[in-house]
Amino acid sequence: MWLEISHQISAFPSLELSFYSLLMKSAYELAMERLSKDAPIEKLTDEQKKEIAELNSQLQAKIAELEIAFNGKIEAAREQEDFNGVEILQQEMAGEKSKIEARFEDKKNAVRGT
């Protein structure tokens, strides 16, 4: 019977794709099933979502402050054609940004309870 259906469907290539996609799961779907069995996704409460949103807002503000502080120094170094200084300042800014992001990620994980 499957052979007959398969033979009939192969006469219509557009149907063939949809028929087989109904029967077979994608690698993504299989991976997501395995992931949900290994580590089920916990739902966040409305309060947790609000706290995380507030933390994200604070994070964006901190990063904006950091960029304002460093961009002035970077621009001054560019005007003096101190390209080595520009690179050092950009690296410092990236390092500080990573520290801030890590600190806020820890706070968000605490809210999530992980």
C-alpha cells in the first residue's frame, strides 16, 4: 500500500515533498525533543519576566553610559592620530562591556532560579 501511495505521489513532485515532510521530522525537531527531555524549559512567572525586563533596561543604560564615556576618549585619541591608543581604548571598552553583561546575566539567572 505504501509503495502504491509513494508511486502515485512521486508523479506530483510538489505533493511528494509535503507528504514526506509529514512523515519525517527534521533534525531540528528531533534535537528539540531530546533537549526538552534532558532539560525541560521552565516557565517564568509574570513577576520574573518583569524583573528580567527591568534588568535588561538597566543593562542597556549601563552600556550606553560606558559607550558615552569611552567614545569621547576614543574620538580624542583619533584626533591626535593615536591609533594604538584608539585600539587600546576599544579593547578596554569591550572588556568593561563584557564584565557588565556577565554581571547582569548572573542577576537574571538569580531571578530565574538557575
